[in-house]
Amino acid sequence: MIAIVAWRNIWRHKIRSLVVILSITVGLWAGVFMIAFSWGMYKQYIRETVDTQLSHLQLHHPGFEDDREVKYLLANNLSMMDDIRKDDRVKAATARTVSTGMISSPTTASGVTINGIFPEEENNVTKLASRIVAGKYLDSAGRSPVLIGKKLAVKLKVNLKNKIILTFQDTTGEIVAGAFRVAGIYQSKNTTLDEMNVYVRSSDLSQLLKVENAVHEIAILLKDDSNVDGVKEKLKEKFPDVAIKTWKELAPELELVINSFNEYMYIFVGIILLALTFGIINTMLMAVLERVREIGMLMAIGMSRVRIFFMIMLETIYLALVGGPLGLLIGYFSVKWTGSAGINISMYSEGLAAWGFSSIVYPELDSSYYLPLTLMTVFTAVLSAIYPAIRALRLKPAEAIRKI
Amino acid sequence: MEVVIDAHNITKVYNEKSIPVNAVNGVHLHLERGEFTALVGPSGSGKTTLLNIIGGLDHVSEGQVIINGTDITNMSDNKLIDFRLNNIGFVFQSYNLIPVLTAKENVEFVMLLQKKSKAEREKRVLELLREVGLEDKVNIRPSELSGGQQQRVAVARALASKPQFVLADEPTANLDSKSASNLLDIMARLNKEENMTFIFSTHDQRVIDKARRVITLVDGKVASDEKR
Ligand SMILES: Nc1ncnc2c1ncn2[C@@H]1O[C@H](COP(=O)(O)OP(=O)(O)O)[C@@H](O)[C@H]1O
Ligand SMILES: [Mg+2]
């Protein structure tokens, strides 16, 4: 009966209760959606980064990791590649010659990383060809072609077929320079990286370095994200002298995003719930104070304090139990809907694009988050009910009844 | 005769303002089972204060209250709630009923607090509502009942817990004279049929006329106590 009384009590002030319920609903909805939105954004960013930049695993000479000097070559890279390709968890693998240097046009110069690639293999791993926006991708035809990013092309004021000079050190420390012709211009989601990376054929670069088949880096794309650690272990056994890093180790900031996402989410929802707490306390306090005489009467006829406390708590919990799941449900469906349709943020995304974020976001939230969110909401409601309920308990029946 | 209320030297001083108010001053009250008593006196004479004390809603400044053999003078507030539930029926001037419950549920409520069985509740609730002439208003909420009907539900509710006595503070103050005398007739009948002890405060001469004992308070003291 107390449960019934409590339930009916919240409908005595329909509008007031609805306002509380709706604020819980909207609060949680906004919370769920914002979390799903940012998770979708980061997830896509990570996906993009792994699929087009980092790959799942990269192999280097241990020395290369620290100072990226050209002398740290991967010996036996041909047999390594054979071994790697034999593993059927590997989707694609490619070798690269990597050198740091300078790109110069007639007007200006800029520091760049020069990537000597095997065009076809490279495309299998990073889909580089798909990012060509002008000209064509590298192939075996032509003399010394180079791919440069669109932003760099603008900066250097060069166009397709123009000549540029790449200057860098060879393995002995001598400065070497080579003339290349712009064969294609590419554009990725991360314009910052576009400005810093140019692509030439590995064979052309090897020649300038005066080393046959110079390889500094092997990048491996797997069929399944979850195999990263397994494949890494296996490669470690096979090539004990080679430094092998997973994408998480290569870009620790990405792992940080993933790991701190939970905390971020709980803090975010916590702030929303904290704001709701004040609304709930205020409403319930009003509900208690305007019923002073009634509560006094209930105490007079023998309703114990425990029961009155319980009744007020229940009223609050009901408000949360109506508003909370409703908010989560609306949140769930709006995440589902926008998650498949995507949200175009290109209007606001220019700044984000520089950092590699996509302009269409697909919000996503793992269903395992919904239960803790529900529990947090109920917990908040219980917490906010305590003070109003205690106020109700402090009433003295003889005084409460006298009050008009 | 069985003594229901035995109160000695009841004194209540309110100290809330700078000047202490001596609301009740050395009252002795002795009520036996089956009495039908009116407590009368001008406004401010201490009727409510005295009723609150013998009803276990308030504590005395001095004196002793014994209800049906139990000394409640120094009982804790929490124990008093339980004591009231099982020993005293209340009818107030207003705000008697739980607005979100129907007439039937209101009467049933105290029996639920007492953890009475469903069968017992059903039987007694309908019986009581019939006694107060509201068998056709069982499922109506208080807001749709007239003032007189609401007070009759309150009387039924007061009796539902099978208390030692029913205490009513100005139960007719908000009623027209017809409803007031109707309510008193019902109370008088329940007093006879169930041998229920009633004590009620009032201003209304026609209500006073129905009492079999009239205690008059003036300035917190008993000025007269007559049986008829
Ligand atoms: N809570 C209180 N604090 C101070 N004085 C009070 C309080 N309650 C009642 N009084 C005073 O006690 C006296 C008796 O009041 P009351 O018992 O309500 O009389 P009645 O019910 O006969 O009108 C009055 O003078 C009243 O002002
Ligand atoms: Mg009074």
C-alpha cells in the first residue's frame, strides 16, 4: 500500500513530476548520445589511423626507433616478408625505405619524411592509391615519380609533373639529393600528416642511398584486430633482434583514449547526474514541505518513521525509474539510428579534419554501458531523496498538525 | 469499571517565545470504558494541548499519563507512534485522510500498518463504512466526498485499528450543523454498539448536548466536569 501511495503521490503534481522525469530523461539521453558520439568519433579515428597509417604491427631495427637514422636497416627483409606472409592471420604486409629530409621546390622548402614504398603492396596495406586526388598512383613506369600531399603541394607551390628535389643523408652520413617529378597528389583525413609525408618508389630511394633493397620498416595489416598480440608474440620468437610494435605502442595516445574513455564517460554522466540531483532534491523538498500536515497526520495515526522515510524514498525512486530508462531508451535508439545513418559534421569539422577526424560521425555505445548508467541514475535518485526524506522524519506530529 | 485514560496533574508549558505559556495547568482526567465525553472551553483554553497529550502526540511538562494501564509519560517518540497505532483512534478537524487513497483504502491503511490479514481487513473495512453510512462511497477519493462524508470516513478509520479510545479534536468545526449532528449521531451509535470510548473537543452547543459527560476547560484548568 505504501508503494501505491508513493506512486499516486507523484502524480498529485503532474506537471512538476513530469518536469523532473523529463529532465532526467533529457539529461541521460544527452549523456548517452554525447558519449556515443565521441566514442564513435574516436573509434573511427583509431580505425582510420590503423587502416591507413599505422597498420597493426610495425617492424624496425631497434636503433631506428630512437633516432630514425637511415643506417638502421632491416637485414634479411626479403625472407622476413616471406615468413610474415605465410601467417594466415596477416591480411597484407609491406616494406618501406624511410628517410628524413627536405623537399624543395623553386620557391620554398619543407622538412618531410620520405617513404620509399612498393606501390602495390603499400596500397594493400594502407590504401594509399585511394587518396590520390590528382595525377596517378606510383607504378614501375616513369623516372623518379613522387606523391605529395595536397597541403604540401600548395605550400611548395608545385603542381603535377613539376620537379622537386629531395635532400637527405645516406647511410654513411653523406648528403644526397635526387630530382623527382610530382606524379600524383594525395589527400588524407589528416592534413597535418599530409604535409609531412612524401612517397617515392623504394627502388629509387635505395639507389640514392647506395644500398641494395634498403628497408627500414615493415608494416603488417591483420585480418582481425584481436590477433595483434598473438601475431606479435610469434614474430618476436622468429625475429628476436627486431623491434616489433603494435599500433597501441606506436601511438600510445590512442590507447590512452581507449583506456580513459570509461573514466571520461563516468565523469561526464556524473556531472549530468549531479545537476539532476539538485532538481530532484528541490522537487522532493517541496513535496515534503507542502505535505507537512498530511505527514503529521500519518505519524499521528501510527505510520512509523521508517515507513514515512521509505515512502518519500520510493516517490523519488519512481521519478528516476520512469525518467531514467526512458532517457536511456531514447538514447539507445537515437544512437542506433544516427549510428547507421551517420551525422555529417562537415560544417564544423574543418578544424577536426586537420587532426584526422572524419566529417561523418557514426555514434556508437557498447550495450554493456547501459546497465551501469541505469544503476548510476537510481543511485543518484536514492541519494537525492535522502535529505527530503530526513526532513519529513524530523516533523513532530503535534506541531505538524497545528500548521495551516 | 475499566479505566481507559488516567491522567494526573497534566501541565504543559510552551517555552517557544520569551514568555512561557501555561497551556494546560494541573489537569486530572479519568475516563472509563464506554464514556462519551465532550471537552469544551473557549479558544486557547488548552483543549488541543490536552488532547495531544493524552493521545500520545505530545509530551507533558509535568504530570503522568496512563492509557489502559500503560504509562506513556516518558515513552520515546518512535514507541509512541506504535502505541498510537494500536491504542488510539484519531479524528482531526481537517486533513484527516490520505488524498490519494479511496475511502476504503484509507480505512484499510491503518489495518495494513498493523499487518492485519487481508480477510480481516476486507471484512472490517466494509463493515465500518456501512456503519458510517458510506457503503456506496467505498471507491471514492476524499476530494470527491463532502466534508461530512470525509469526517465519517475518518471516524471509520479511527475505529479500524480497534483502539482503546477515539480522540477527536473539533471534528465538526468545518461542518454545517446538519452534517455535524449526523456525525455525532454516528459516533454516539458506535459508542453504544461497540462500547467505544470517545473524547472530543468542540465549541458547538448542539454537539455538546449529545455528550454524556462534559468537561469544561478555562485557562488550562478544569472549570467543571459534569455527567448526564
Ligand atoms: N506550539 C505552541 N507554542 C506556543 N504556544 C502554544 C503552542 N500551541 C498552543 N499554544 C498556546 O497554548 C494555549 C492553548 O492552546 P490550545 O491547546 O490550542 O487551545 P484550544 O485548542 O483550546 O484552542 C494557547 O494560548 C496557545 O496560544
Ligand atoms: Mg484547538
